[in-house]
Amino acid sequence: MFKRYSKTSSTQAPNDAKLTEVGASTPATTENAVKVEKPALAIPKKAPAPTATAELSKDEKRRARLIDIRMQMHKRLLETLNLAAIDKASEADLRREISAVTQDGLQEMGIVLNKAERDELVQELVDEVTGLGPLEPLLRDEDVNDILINGHKQVFVERAGILSLSDIRFADEKHLLRVIDKIVSAVGRRVDESNPYVDARLKDGSRFNAMVPPVAVDGALVSIRKFKKEKLSIDKLVNFDAFTEEMAAYLQAAVATRLNIIVSGGTGSGKTTTLNALSSFIDNNERIATIEDTAELQLQQTHLARMESRPANVEGTGAVTQEDCLRNALRMRPDRIIVGETRGNEVIDMLQAMNTGHDGSMTTIHANNARDAVARLENMIAMTGVELPISASRAQIASAVNLIVQVKRLQDGSRRMTSITEIVGMEGEIISMQEIFKYEIYGTLDNGKIDGAFTPTGMRSSYSDRFKQWGYDLPTSIYTKKAAQ
């Protein structure tokens, strides 16, 4: 019936794989085992609680039942289908083939599923054969921003800045490890006991990180930062209240007039999104070199040279660091250099590039505010082993960096540009800064949302003359501090 993608010597599926109803309970036995010596202390008033527990138990049994069937069907598919031919099959043909194998297998095992369960099973098997198994529905869901896995039983997702536990489960730890291996092997990387952690990216560009036992104590740990197919433009970020039109006008002038910019913030605060948005102000005629650990920047310019670092191979050789990429980029005649994140020895080369003819370069850094960002740069310079006096390090930073854009993820899950700060020089051995815009938090509303507003600080930009010379004559009103309401 379904010979198109079958093996030439079809192996009969094992007949001893029988479905066992998972989670069957014996309420009478459970009730008899409980002895209540003091009935007066019992609390029988919470009637909804047992009902909710029963419904949850029923749903869990259904999920366990479907997982059990799926694993049996998956084994049957591996024994029946010609995996070499699958690569050339269309999705529609493959779905029909898997549906036929599934229907035949269910009949042989005497399992009856309703249409919804059967369609769900077929889709899960298609995802298992062609994709990443249980992760596929989450990867297709446009509302999901992050996927966090703590072992095979816990899969958390972030939607609109809020983390919640999903109903997605892996069959067991081996199943999760197989999916991890499928992801990393596709990009030429590996993860095992000798190399228990890995950074990679999915086919759609999503950032992937995994740690496996023995480093991960309770099961493999996975985090996936999903790649947004639709780039968030400046206009959309303004509509999302990430910052104001006045701040956007200022940032446009800063990028267009080739100020060196650092985007600072914590994990998940929106640094890369902000960097992508700022890059939209770069002229299309400029040559841009991008350097990243995992390529995720979405620049739209034509003249683009993208580089990605590489870890060492099995023998411990062949590593290509961001520092290596940056030094080579300097020989490629870039107008601007954009480093996805500065976190190590590449900091000195980055600062030197900003100081020597690559004005308008940008990078991101992990820090809580502008002053912390400068301190992080100082610490990274110190950790490179280059013996520089602290005054020399600070002078290098003050000369190279013009602007620090601080982004933050607030308690309600929203992301805001909380500060735009200019570095205006040195006062003795202290780097002098002035904040131009900031986000003031007034409190929390009844619905849990943050009550706050963007406001100028009243300080006029020290680069106003530069803006004007380049044709960006910003009105002084954008710097005027609003009266308190």
C-alpha cells in the first residue's frame, strides 16, 4: 500500500510492542490506605481542588498515552521507511506516507484514536522525522520568543516577556539528547561528556545553547532565542513604546554622523534588537563588517561582510575567536565594524578600530547602566594581560566610545531604552558623561504594568554642532525637560 519510500527489504515491526494504558489508578485502594483519625480536622470544603487535580491527571494520562504511541510508531517508521529517499520527498508525499504507516500500525496494535489524536500523532511523527520533534510547534509559534528546557519533562516558553511552563514533553532524556545532537551536528559542532556545552544556531537563525550531563545535573539544559523573521524597525519599536520619536531622531543623527555606540543591557533586554534597529540608519553605500559568536544580526545593507567565530574541534585545534575575526576585518577596508557582543580579548582591537578610521562602529556589552558599561570595558582590558595604567585605559575608552545606549527588561516583561548617555571626555582620571534621555519609573499599575515615561534630562547634546554640520539640525525642544505632571 505504501511502497514508495519503504525499504527494499521491509522489516516487520515487532509484534510485542503493546500499548499500556499509562497512569491507571485504583481510587478505592488509595482511599482505603488513608486513615483519618480526627475527622474534625479534615477540610472537605475545597471541592474544586479534587476536580482540577482529576482533570490534570486525565490530561497527563492522555499525553503519556500519545507519547507512548508516538515512540512505538517512530520505531516502526525507522524500520519501514527508506531514510535516504526521504530527503528527496516532498512534504506532502512524506506526510501521506507517514499517515499510511501510522494507520496500518495502529490497526495492527489494536489502538483506536479519534481524528484529532490521529492528526496530532501524524504531525508529531512528521516533526520527528523531518524536524526537531516536540520543539517544532514552538518554533512555528510566532508568539514564542524564548524556549528554555530543564530536562526532558520541563519546557518553558516566553510569550510577551512572561515565562510559563508549556505542555510540551520529551519521551525521555535520550530523546532530548537526540534532538540536541541533531541540531549541533547540522552546523558541524558536537556536544558530549568531553565537551558538555555548545553554542549553535538553527536553520532559521535562532540562537541555540545546550549543556548536557554530567555538567547539567538533572538533565540536559537548552535555551533557544528565536530568530525574528520580521525585523523590528525603528518605527515599530517606537510604536511598542521601546523609546520615543525624539530619541529615535537623536539616534538617527548619532548613527548617520558616525558616532561610536555601545548598546548596554542585561540578558534578554533587547540589545541585539536595538543594534539591528540602529543599523538601519547606516547608509547603504558603506561597507560593514559584522563579527559574532553566533550570527544573528539582521542587517539589510548591500555591502556586508559577515563573520562568525568557531570553537575548537575534537583535537582541540582550529578555533577562530572574535579577536581573530576582528583583526582580519581591519584588513578588509570596512567603513564600520559591528561586533555582536564584546566580552573578551577583542575589546582592545575594538577600541583601537573605533579610534583609527572606523568611526560609526557599534557593539553590545552586558552591563546594568552606562557607568557599569565603562567599568566592564576597563575590566576586560585588564583581563587581556596587557599592562596598561588605569588612566591610559580610561583615556582609550573616552576617546573611542561616544554614546552608550542602555536597554532594560522591566518587571512586567516589557523592554525599554532606559538611558542614552554621551561620553564627553576626561576630568582628571574620571571619564565624564552626561545623560541625554532617560526612562523614569513612577510605580506599578493595578494590571501589573510599569507606570513610567521617557523624558529628556535637559542636557543639550555635546555633538549638536557635529549633527548640524552633517545636516541633522535637531530642534532644541527635544532636549527640553518636561514639566512634572
